[in-house]
Amino acid sequence: MSRVVFLEERCKGCRLCVEVCPMNILRASGRFNRHGYEVVAMDGKCTGCASCAVMCPDTAIRVFKSSGRTAAHEY
Amino acid sequence: MTYANNLHPQQGEKMVFDANPVLNERVTHYCPGCHHGIAHRLVSEVLHELGVADKTILVAAVGCSTFTYDYFNVDSVEAPHGRACAVATGVRRARPEAVVFTYQGDGDMAAIGMAESLHAANRGEKITTVFINNTVYGMTGGQMAPTTLIGQKTTTTRHGRNFSNEGGPIRLTEIMAGLQGVAYAARCALDSVKHVRKAKKAVRLAFDVQLDGLGFGFVELLAGCPTNWHMDPIAANKHIATDMIPIFPLGVFKDVKET
């Protein structure tokens, strides 16, 4: 029920967020940013714990928790 | 750098995690998976929460952390190699109202600047030191540091560090805790979410002792160097948990507020 924004141009593809996600909903996306790093994608239900953002060395993740309706996001 | 407007909370949403204004938007020069970025964020969050960023002076060291001053929105001074604590002493004495901190790696602080660091701590200078321990000289290509683990292969210990030749890893936090001038000494790791959250509390307490005028605040952060350990970032995190933490035990070794 939460929205996670990945600032893809900041991502360095280290995958620490993929490793720490307790819901295991992050994965490598197959897309690359302009620096040549493979960015991550999310599919599944996010609880908004922000573990990925806490672990991200490049502050490339923002987390929004929604109360009530599911927020629509296109990532 | 401009970001899309989906970075603002929309109706019915609460921001759970946001960047803080003390850390600027520049993308760091650190390698993928390097924990310097996490350490930067923790320090900047603490400065932001304390509301002292306007009067903070950062003394940058030499090493990968040289360019720290590019990423913090605080005033900064670049010190000669290893001498960050000595420069910080001068800055703090000349500007007693300022909050002064140094950000140093293990090659800078534990090898080249050992004398300056220990004597600044022993004098009880009212500064804070964030010490990043990744067991190698990161910037110059992975040479042995004083904190290198026994058996660890580096470019200057091709067959692994051997105690009879090179000695053992220096546990700087324990040394600092034994000095009278040190008000707070703790060691944390940055390998997991739990440890990162604990590390932020330790950084906060290391700044608190400076603001209260109690003495030298010291926090050691065990960080990963995937490039020079020749590991991927996830394996480097596991290496911290399985190999580094047994040698460098985590915890608060001195806190004058507690005793």
C-alpha cells in the first residue's frame, strides 16, 4: 500500500536494497541508466518499511506510505 | 539535477523516507555498494536533527573521504593527510561556538594520523570524529591498513596479513575508550538495516557530547569496500557480519553521560 520512487539516475546498481527488502519485491529491472548501471524495479505489495531507503548508499530511494487507498504508481 | 514532481507526497500519503537538506543532491563518486554514502547520510541527518548545520565546520581527511566536502552543505576545511584532528583542534579553539567534526578513513586516522588523532582525543578536544573502518586503503588501490584483518589479501600483503610480519588489526575504539579526554567512544557497523539504525544513534551521541562540552566524541563505523575486497556489495556486507564483527566487536565502549 506504499509508493516507492527510485531516482534512477542516482542508482549505482549495487542491489543492497534488493537484499534487505523483507518482502522480497525488488529485483533487477533489465534497464540501465545513463551511467550504465542496471536499475531496480518493484513488483508486489510494499509495506513502506523503508529498509531499502535506509540501506541505499546513494539516497536514490524515497518512500511514501499511503493511508487507505492504494496509490497508483508507474515504475 | 531536477526530479519529477512525484517526489512530493500526494493526497493521503505520508513521507516515510526523504533526503535531508544537509546532504546535497550531487551523486557521490564512491563505488557501487560503498558504505561511505550511508555514513554521509547518517551524519547529515544528525546535523539536520540537531539544527546545527549552519554553524558546523567539517574537517575533511585524505582518502576516499577527501571529497566529503562536496556532499555536505556545511563549511569545510581540507586537512593534510592524517592531520584532520589537529586541524579540527585549531578550528574549534578559534571558533568555540562552532560544531566541528572530522570524517576520516582507517588509513588516514589509524596509520598516518595516529599521533594527531590520539593526542587530540587525549586532550579532550571538543570535536567529533567519524571513523570509517573498511580494513584497506581504498583510494590508493587496496593496500594494507593497520586495521586489515589477519589473513586478508591486499596489494601489499599478497599472501594475506601475517601477524609475525605485519602485526594485528588495531582496535582504535578500545584505545580511544582508555583515554581520559574521550567522552564517547562506540563502534557500529553499516552492514544491515538494524546496524545502520544503531549507528545513527551512536553518531548522534558522539555529537551530543561535543555540544555539551564534555570532550571528544568518537564513533567507528565498520564499512564495506567491495572494490578492494574483490567482492560484490552483498558479499561484502556478509563479510562484515561474519569476519569483521568478531574481530571488531560492536558496542559503546565509553560514555561519560552513562557513568
